Amino acid sequence: MQSFPKRAMEENVPYRANADLPESVRHHLPAHAQSIYREAFNHAFASHAGEADQEIRAHKIAWSAVKRSYEKVGDSWIARLVV
């Protein structure tokens, strides 16, 4: 299970800044997508507090939020066109 930075947990959010995100997220997503991931994760993490699969759900929800605005093309995440 992920070990969250102490300063973030003191403020009741696992990821206070994009720099606190897991390395796999930081190295694959552009900055804006990282912000979407972080905000969605923190909200979902709080919403599912006390549930056994809280962290797993929060990660799934965060990835779903990113996929609404970005799509993976090859090895890169590209912003979806707004129509």
C-alpha cells in the first residue's frame, strides 16, 4: 500500500502537490493531467474513508477522471479535443 507524505496526511489529503504523486503518475502524465489525477484521487479518498478498498477505488476514480480529458496515444497522454 502507498505510503503518503506526512505533511499531506496532516492536512487530510494524501497528495498535497503533484510532486507527491506516485512516480508512475508523475512520469507518464503531463502536468495538467497530474492535477486532475491528484484532485480526483484526494476527493475519492475522502469520500471512501473507512472502506477496505479506499485507496484502490481512489486510484481507479482518479484514472477515470484523467481519461475524460486525456487519451493515451502510443506512450504519451494527449489532451482530448473539445467538440
